[in-house]
Amino acid sequence: MIDLSVYLITDAAQCAARGLVATVAAAVRGGVTAVQLRDKHASDAELIAQGRALQAVLAGTGVPLIINDRIEVAKALGADGVHVGQSDAAAQEARAKLGAKAIIGLSVQTPALAWAVDPALVDYVGIGPVFATTTKRDHSPPLGFDGLAAVCAASPVPAVAIGGLQAAHAEAVWAAGAQGMALVSAICAAASPEQAAREIAAATQIVGESS
Ligand code: TZP
Ligand code: MG
């Protein structure tokens, strides 16, 4: 099963200062447990090139590479999995094209959507945003921790929380029933992505052990 505890999601603009690959490499040294390559604007060819570079960084670390939305890119790369949104290609298509071993993640924003998740198709859900965030435009209304807990309770599969999260939120995220935190700016835009990842990993380990 995928370790969702410190789930880095990349953002091209926020990683630009150091470069995508160097940012991810630093974050992996700091202890992220999963990496999602997310770029809504890159072409398939650009994403495949970036994905190959990230696979080289992740080789031998046990940290999986998940591709956001682009099932064909995930397939071309032989990536560990794909994360799809409610408005993206269905989890069913991802499972059919990537096979039984692929990690399939699905975004859900409400208990009803979580309730509808088929565990045969979906390995984990991403729930958010917990807080408003400038990283994602036009996100749905923030859930807060009570809303997060309600969606987690309805999900038949493990959940990772997303949206405005930082190390200090680990305890509340786990208390709400999630198994991890997905983060963009807290790592990509940090003065030191390695140090930021290390602090988040330490915070999640403490709450993970006591829950
Ligand atoms: N989906 C919901 S919120 C979000 C995505 C991709 C962005 C989260 O970014 P940040 O910087 O961790 O708030
Ligand atoms: Mg999407």
C-alpha cells in the first residue's frame, strides 16, 4: 500500500527557483513518501521528459511517482500510478489502461462522492481543500477539519488531505481520519524544500505512531 503520509505535489512555477528535479530530490532527502507530477499546461512530451527525470531521482528510494490526470503519460512512463479528478478521465479508464498494480488516486470533495468510490478501482482519495489556497485556482469551498472528517468517514479507501496544509496541521489531519498530507507550497516554495519535508515528515511520524 502507498504511504500517503508526506505526499509532495509538484507545481512548475513554485519549483522554478531550483528546478523541478532538484526540488523533488531535496524533498525526497527530507523524507517525502510519495511524489505527484502535476502540470496542467505541459504537453505530453514535456511531461514524459520530466517524469523520466523524476524516475531517475526516485529510483531505489521506494517513493512512488504518480502522474496527475494524464493516463497516457503515466502509461508511457510506466509510472507507479495516476491521480484523477472528478472531472478528469474516470478511475475506471485509469484502471483499465494501467492495470491492477497501478496506484489510482481520485479527488473527492464531499461525503457523497467518497461514498461512491469503488475500492476495486481506487486505491486512495485526495480530499480538499482543507483551507483556501492560491496554488489551485477555482478550488471548491474549503472543508475545514470537520468537513475533512466527514469525507474521510465516508471513504472506503485511505485518504490524503490537501489544501493549505503545513507541518503544524499533522495532528488535526490524522485526527480527522486521513492517513497523509498532500502539499505543494509548503515544500516547493519553502526556503529549503529538504528542511520543510523533514519537518513535515517528523510531524506526521509523531501523529502516525500515536494513532
Ligand atoms: N487540490 C486541492 S487544493 C490543491 C490541489 C491540487 C493545491 C494545494 O496546494 P497547497 O500549496 O499545498 O495549498
Ligand atoms: Mg485533475
